[in-house]
Amino acid sequence: MPTTCGPAVGLPWRKQLQTVRRVAGPWLSPRSRFTFDVMTATAKTKTSASAQGVGTPTIWIDGEWCDRSTAMVSVYDHGLLYGDGVFEGIRVYGGKIFRLEEHLDRLYDSAKAIWLSVPMEKSELAATTKEAVRRSGITEAYIRHLLTRGVGDLGLDPRKCPKPSLIIIVDTIKLWPEEVYESGLNVITAGTPIPHRESLSPRVKSLNYLSHIMAKVEGIHAGADEVLMLDSAGAVAEGSGQNVFVVKNGRLSTPPAYAGILKGVTREAVIELATAAGYQVEQTVLNRYDLYTADEAFFTGTASEIVGIRQLDGRVIGTGRSGPVTRDLRARFQTLVRS
Ligand SMILES: Cc1ncc(COP(=O)(O)O)c(C=O)c1O
């Protein structure tokens, strides 16, 4: 009986994966075959970007250019085995990368905080990222950087991973339909708090998103669009992948980064825009009460941009739609990202 990996033994791991995929299908157990089918189906799927004819998802892995069907990682990569790594998500507007430098600064800081070194100078990574966007031909893109501990053994000791792995994916992203930006989101508070800031600091954009995913699933089960996460002391922290702001009497408030939230690049842009537009902005501890009684509340994030909250835990916020300040800041943000 042929083995699934026999023919590939001795080849570099990425070649082994390709060889296994060619020969393994018929002999796999039903369960493994499912996994296999999912892998191949994913590879065959055309993404929205290519379907719209506006470019091709492009992936760079440790110096090699790939597409969705050839981009593969080893099952011994500690990013997969343990979530040992960090990442970034960046948008491209009209072919221009929004705040690349700030995102790369955060990537390098996240890596440093977990004793991981990026195997490339920041300037070189910036140039490779721009090249990936250029090659993709996608002008309204979403870039995902991944830095993993790399290939090791099955123990968690990172010393067994001699070389970190660096990946750049250029594709597209859309979280919600356009109407949501008018109507606002129905949000509930999740029971799952963000991780304690002295455990795995939420300021590290790590590959461990399980708390945020569990919170998101709580929201899905409750029929909500999104969740609000608290910190372990019960103060308002952030959304499942977004920062949060409230507006009261024309004044904006958002939790401070030192409280242990991810310091969002969009959050910073919104603070700058709001300040320049004459709004008062304070970074302060917020309770859910502050959201329940706000005139407006909204989330900010690279993927979601600026999106209003119409309801939290059954309390209607303001008029129950995306409010005037939220819409004003969204318009200013849209001008900024294309300037
Ligand atoms: C947990 C969390 N908070 C906040 C944000 C918003 O950060 P940014 O505006 O940099 O995308 C994100 C987005 O990546 C996130 O995952």
C-alpha cells in the first residue's frame, strides 16, 4: 500500500507537499480526504479579486512568488502548531498603500515583544510589499503580513526553529455590505475578555486570536453583527478586530493604548482627523455605561474602516443609525486614504 508521503521523502518540504497532493488523494481515509479536498478546492477557488478581473491574489513566501494554488506552509511551522508568530493587515487604496510605515513599525514591535526577529530590514520588507502589490495588479487590496517562528519539531521550544518564515499575501477583503455603514452594527458585549495585558499583551498583533474569535462566535450565536470585548477588569477594550470610540456632546473618547488594547493604525488616523476637524478627543477608560448613553459610537479598523454602532446589548445608541460625527469622520477618512 503506497504511503501518502513516501514518494516525496528527502525533498524540500514545500516540494514534498506538492508531491503528496499529486499522489495521495485515492488512499486517504475519508476524514483525511475531506482535508485534502478542502485544500484543493481552496486552491481552485477564484477570489473576488480575480473574479472581478481587477488583479490576481499574489503571495510571497520567504523569497518565492506564489499564487493561491502554490502557496503552502509546512505543518511543522510553529505559526500553525502553536500560533507562534505575529501579523499585520494593511489596505491599499487606488494602488497606494495606506500607512505602510506605521504597520511595519507595529509588525517589528510585535515581533520584538515575542523574541522573534524579522529576517529582513524594514526598508527591504517595504520594497517587497510594494512589489507584491504591483505584481498583483489589485488596486483596492488588502495586504496580510505573517511572520512565524518557522519550521521546528513538535515540541514548543522555539530554539528548534532556526529560521522565521515571512509571508506577504495581497488579496482583497470586505467585511460588511455598504448598507451597514449607514445602518450601523448591532453589537453585544462578549463574555470572553481580551487577554490580560501582562499575559500575551493585546498590543502584540499575534497569531493567537482565539479570545477574539471566541468572542466573535458568541456574537454570531446571539445573532449580533459584532462584539464589544472588555478587559479582565471589566473596562471597555475593543471589538473583535477593531478599536472603539464613543461620541458624547461632540467630544470623542476611546480607551488608551496603555490599557492593553491593540493600538490601531486606523484609530490613530481617526484621532488625527478628528483633532484637525476641531473635535475634542480624549483617551480614557470607558465603561459600557458610556456606550449605552453615548450620542454615537463606532468601531475603527483596517478591514472595517469606520463603522457605526446602532445598538449595544439591546440599548439603542443615539438615533439608532450611523450618526453625523461618525459619517463626517468616515468621509474625512475616505479623503485621507486616497490623498
Ligand atoms: C484586536 C484588534 N483591535 C484593533 C484593530 C484595529 O487596528 P488597525 O486599525 O491597525 O487595523 C485590529 C485590526 O487589526 C484588531 O485585530
